[in-house]
Amino acid sequence: MEQVYLDYAATHPCFTREFLKMCYKDTGNPSSTHELGLALKRKYDYTIECLKKTLFANDITITSGATESNNLAARIGIEYCLERPHTNGIAYSSIEHPSISKAIEGHSKNAFLWTYELGLRYFFGKGWEERLRNMLKDASIGFLSVMTVNNETGIRFPVEKIYKICRELGVLFHTDASQSWLQLKLNPNYDKDNNLYMITYSGHKIGASIGSGILVNGQNLCRVAPCLLYGGEQQELRSGTLNYSTARELDYVIFNYKLRKQYHFSNGVRGYKKAFIDLIKQYSGEIITYKECYNYSPYILSFYLKNFTGEFVQKFMSKNGIYISAGSACSRGNAKGSKTIKELGYTERVSKNVLRISFSPYMTKEEFAYTYKRFKEVLIELNELS
């Protein structure tokens, strides 16, 4: 029985192993002053420039993943507020990933700044733009973090419009785009003055190695004390030997992802998702949505089955070679249920039993057809049990 993996939003299988073998042949330390080191530094700088161009970025910092990028963004945002006496608050959406919400709460404890958790009404529904603008002004918010696509539900925030409001008010904006690579352009014209934003990316979501990530940050926003002292690499934001192989790997995987994404959209990924939605509804399932949101990622589908617990469904499918997520991998073991699902208006029972399937742009039509067939067979078996 062939395995069916439907948890790409948690981690995408790595396909860069052979490419990394070539990178490891480049001997040297980019900080060395001999010719091998200087040659490697030139390659590293060129790779960084390619990444900046692809990501429409003024500047980037290579990190170990989204958690580190989000923590660094939180520290930069707090420092940005402290350097501006007219700001006294920082804010984030009520369904942010814990790596940003907990980072903001933790790093702001000694900063004497108010923290605000903004409900979804500030980002969706009639008049949301005015509500958000008034909130940012009235509370003197200096830093706002809102994810691009929610990792549990696929809800897509209108981050381009949110950033426009933030820029008008001089508010530093950050978005975690780990689930939405290459889906947003906050600075499409490479405007050097357009630098009031930061973007988090995670490499292992699109096929790079676990432990690779990027923080897109505007140039000369503010200075923060590095977590690792000594070295001064990466604009003194992240000391340590420049990670040439990870930079090359990210450039390689983003280029391939970009090509595949363009091809895949033309081949109807939204149609595949719609087929799965109809199938789940046919067998006593309900799709998780938010009534005021009309834009969702085509790669993430959140649902629950009325007659079964989420844990039972996940284990039953695993025994049949189908691997899906019981909520988010990052909230594993949360006995209280998903905070995100509750924020959308669902009951605690639903929040404890929500399931998620997620697709990959690298899936072929044949793979989708086989996945659909196997998923349907297991749903029929489950339906017979009820």
C-alpha cells in the first residue's frame, strides 16, 4: 500500500540533498581573508542578492527557521517602539502562531509597552480598515504583526492593505509568511524608503532542510543587541559563521518552488481542493471557515467529522497509510483545543477535533487522483463504522 502524505503545511519532504552535496564541495569560511574564503564570500553575497531580488526585499537575514525569525522580528519591533517616544504599544492578531505571540509577550515584559491581541474584526468584515486605523492611532501602536496565511485554517489576511495602513501611520509591520511563500509583494519596486515591514519565511515548508529560514527586514530600521555576541555577521543581527550552504539551498528551493507554483496554479489546485471539500461534506464532514473571510490558501483545508473525534480519525487514517494533521503540529498536546478555531466562533468540542490536510505544489495530477481515491476509500470505511 502506497503511503499518502497530506501534511505539507507541517513539513514538506526535503528534496535538496543532492544539491547540498555540491554546496559542501565549496571549501572555506566566507569570513576568511585568503582566496578560498574570499571566493566563497563572493558566492554568498551573490546568493543573498538573488534572494533579495526574488523576495522583493531591501535586506534579509538567514536564520534557523520561522521561530528564530519571529523572535528576531519581535525584538526589532519592540526596539523600534522604544526609539520612538510617541509609541507605547505593540499588537498582533488573535490567531497568530505562538512563535510570534509568545515572543512578543516574552520580549516586551521589561520594555514597559502595552500589548494588544486584536480580534478578527480588525482585519475582516465591513469597515475593518477604519477600525484598524483607529485602533492603531488611539492606542499609539508602533509595531503590528499579522500572519499572511493561518497555518491551521488557510485563512488569508489582507496583509497588503494592512501594511498600507501601517505605513501611513508609521507603524512597523511584520507578517509570518511561512505558509504563503511568494504570495505577497509589500515592496514590488524595491523602494529603499519602503522599509517599514518584516517578513518571516521557513525553508522546510517548501522542501528545504529543517533549520533554515529567512527574515526579510527593512534596511536600517533600528539596532538590536544580537542574541549571540561577537562576530557582527549579517548586519550584526545574527553573529556566527555565514551559512553559505543554507543560503544557496534556499535560493535553489525558492527558484524551483516559484516555477512549480506558477505551473500548478495553471493546472487547477483550487479545483483539487474543491473536490476534497465536496468529498468531506458528502461523508458527514464540516469545513472550517470564517464567515467574514473570502480568501483562503488553496493548499490548506481544515475540517472535522461529526461522528468521530479528531484523534480517532487521525489514527485510523494513519493505519491505512494516510497521514493528516490533528490541528497544527506546533500545538500538539494542547488538551484545551485550538485557540484559533475558537476565535472563529466554533465550540470547544470542535476545536479539540479539528483536522487538517495540506497539499504541495509538487503534487502531480496523477498523485492528486490517487490521493483522492485513497482518501475516499478510508472515508467510506469510517462512515460504515458510524
